[in-house]
Amino acid sequence: MLSKHRIRAAFSRAAASYDHVTQLHRQVGEQLLALLQPCGKDRVLDVGMGTGYLASVLARYCPGIGIYGCDIAHQMNKFVLLHKEYGKIYPATCDAEHLGYKSHSLDSVISNLSLQWLPDLSRGLKEIHRVLKPGGRIAVSLFGEGTLNELYDSYASAYRQCKGKPFEYAHMFVSGQELADKLTGCNFKVQQVSLQNFQILYPEVKTLLKALAQMGAKNASLNRPRGLVGRRLMQRMEQVYRERYSEKGMIRSSFRVIMASAVKATGRRRDE
């Protein structure tokens, strides 16, 4: 399970530094917009808006549409309100599993690299389905299976060596097929699912961990090990990481991104 309290706190703390470490988010988000293609006077919701970069791109290139954004972290929404150059965006603080919008009220929903932090992805997709009009569109990206595998592998190996027992926890990212199945199960008609692999080089493990923390992507698991982590364990983890995943004097970190587009099937779900 994931703790919403920890997720909210982590992203709220990250608001001021978020835009400085999120080039990957921006690159993926701009590709995601090409899948959505809003037009006319559409009402578009950005779920997990962050500091509003993607919504600001929409506002700049599609001035006729209504742009709404929500984020679980209130500081993110305050950041958007303080930056008037982002254009006319209507931010709200709400949980992606409990969207504060009327049923069948939106034409499109976009969500960029945020839904992987949900405790229940299907519940979030059902909420998106609820607020969309029949025929409404969704374009979503999220970190997929294999993301940060170097970090998990190095930590698990160091933990086993230092503690004498296996480290069982890992954040279980979904696969492309699992995402497609969840969309279909939530009464969406899947149009496209694609996978992109990104590799980013960092000078050391501490730099990678700092970048993840600044993105708000701290360990939000309820069953994370307590007293994390111990100097000896961290030092050993850094050694293992560099031994296994060095490249040009740097360390390599993988991010696997799933992008999908779908249309809300006609007819209401029974639970709406």
C-alpha cells in the first residue's frame, strides 16, 4: 500500500524545486499532448497537474479551451496561482481517486507521470471515467515496470549483504498490458499503448536520490523498512550500484514510460 499522507507531503515539499529537475516530465508531457489533441471549446482536466507546466502549454496553444487542474499537494496548486503567466487555469486540491468534478462534465483528461503513485490505479481510472462525457478522451503516461530497476537491484543486494536476509519491498510499477487491461476494465476503448525507455546519467547515487526527492518521488510505502537506512548499508548500496551500472564515470538510471490514449465507451457504468 501507499500512504496518501506521505505522497501529499512529499509533493508539497517538492513544489518550489520541481520544475528544475523534471525535464523528463516535460518531454513526456509534450508527447502526451499530441495524443490528446484538444480543440474548440473543450473542457480539459490535468490530473496530477504538479506546478502546471503541461496546463500552461495547453493554455498557450489552445486559448479557447477551459483548462482545469488538480493535485493532491496544495502547495503545487498555490504555485500555479502565483504564476499568472501560466494563463487561465483553474487549479483545485483533490485526490485523483476522489475528483471534485461533476459526472460527465469534461471532454478530455490528461495525466502525466502521476497515476503510478495511486494506491489503487483502477479506482483513479474509474473516477476519470466518471467525470468524462461519453466519447471523452484520456491521454495518460506513467512510469512502468522496470523503472529504477538499477536502484532496486543495488539496494536489494546491499540489504541482503548487510542484513543477512532478502529485501522484499519494491514499488510495483505496472506493465503496458496491465495498463491496457485496467483501462478496458474501466469501460474505456483503448486506442494506443506505447513504451519508451529513458536512461539518465547521474554523478552518484546521492544525486539520483536527491533528484527523486525533489520530484516528490520518495518511498511512500506503508511497509517501508524503519530506521532507513544506516550508513553502512547506504555505502554498500552505492558501491554495488557503481560496480554494476557505471557508464562514462557516471551511474545509469532507467525510466520506462508507458503512454496510452483511450476513449470513454458510450453508455454509463453501473457504479456511476
